[in-house]
Amino acid sequence: MPEEVLFKTEESRSRSEIAETLVAAAEQIEAGTVQLESTDQSETVTVPEEPTFEVELERLTDSETGEQRYELEYELHWTE
């Protein structure tokens, strides 16, 4: 199945700012409609009553430097 990215943003933020963003997202998810916005894009989606919720923590190691990087992802998915 081909993938179409509808919205994407990435920026450094403080833990506090991230937590505030996640709390606001949780409130929107609970209400059933999520609006994503950045300076140059926006997208609104309706979240069904019972989407699948996935949490993933990865540790990635750079093969040249040995430097380790972590990724923590929270993901909702559903079909229409």
C-alpha cells in the first residue's frame, strides 16, 4: 500500500513544551477530532472510537561512530 504523508513537522522543544503538546493532542483525540498545524500546513482528521494504539521505543546505533539515539513513538492507526 503506497504511503502519502499528509502532515509532518520536526523541531527541538523542551520536555515541558512536548508534554503540553501531548496533553492537547490527548484532549483532541478524546473529543474525536485532531487538528494538526504548523506555520505552513494544517490537517484535520476524525479519530474513530477505537483506533489501534501503538507505543514503540527504539535504540539506534550509528555503525560508524557507535553513537546511540533513541526514538519514542506514539501512534494511532485505523482503516476507513
